[in-house]
Amino acid sequence: MPSSLQDIKIKLDAHVGEAVTVVAQAGRKKITERTGVLRSTFPSLFVVELDEEAKFERASYSYTDILTNNIDIIFAE
């Protein structure tokens, strides 16, 4: 796992345009899993354009969420 926010951003920059799955903690025992395409990265967050079946068109996440293990990113192979 990357040890700094800059390392996380660099890793995500290499996967822009690729399919990803975001697994997020939604509560004490709840986990949400969303799939989509990593569209863009910014200095403090990144944007995932979600698949058609999702309620929202896109979702943004902070690099801090990855660093603190609040979300996991799974890249499609």
C-alpha cells in the first residue's frame, strides 16, 4: 500500500480511463461497492464515472480515504 498521498495520486494517474471498483465503508457493518471508470485525478481527490445502474453519474473520493483504509480500489485486469 502506498505510504503517502503523492504515491497514491501517482498510482491512480497511471490508471486514468480504466475500469475500477471502489469498495467503501458505509457504516459499522455496511460496505458499498461501486464500479465505473476512473475519469480524472486532481491534487486532493479523484473522480469515478459510475456505471449506468448506479443512482449517481459520478462519485469523487479523497486520496486520504485510501490512505486511511476507508476505501479500497480494485483495478480491472
